Amino acid sequence: MANRDSAVTISRKDLLLAFVLNEVSDGYKEFEQVARESSALAGQFGLTLTQDTVRELLTVLIGSALVKAVWLSSREPPRVVDGVPAENDFMRVYFFQTEEGKDANAENFWPFDDDGNIIPNLTVVP
């Protein structure tokens, strides 16, 4: 973690990836929930996060083996999606962190202090 007084620079994409990865850290999450909660965090930085962008970020995280998608049913055991779900399936599957994703999330830079305030001297670059 950065010293509170030192300048910190993070790319917009890395910041948004950290938000999305963090939002799937509590078990199975629906796409809408991931999008809504990630968008709320991004909004604190004056950034707009569309559902298309969330889909793109989840695709990156799945491709990096940090997140997986799963079909959930009350009648069948969970079924993990092989790779990235089809675009029209994003709203019907759930997302969760892999073990690698949990490790990455624990190591990721987090832009908020313990009180939920944006850390001072943080610059987000394109």
C-alpha cells in the first residue's frame, strides 16, 4: 500500500478492473449487481462505467483466469462456463473470483482509505 503522502498514479483501466474484480469477491454475483456496484465506485472518480464496459472488463478478468462465470440452478449443481460467456448470456450467469482472482484482489491497489475516502495524491490517467 502506498504511503498516504506519496503520489500514486493508476490507469483508468486498472482502476476499473480493480473495481470489477472486487465486486465479484463475495461469492456468486449477477451481472447487474457487478455493474451497479462497480459503477458507483467509478462515479466517485467522475468516471462513467457502462454495462458494455463492465462486460469488456469481465472478459479481460476471465481471460486472465481471475474470474469465472457459472450457471446456477435450483435443480442442478453449479456449472462453470468454459471461457467467456456468449454476449447474450452475461445477464443470465453469475460471476465469481478464482483462487488466482482472490490472490490478485488481495494484492491490488485499492484507491480508498479505511474510512472510504479516496486516498490523497491519487491521479487517474487514461
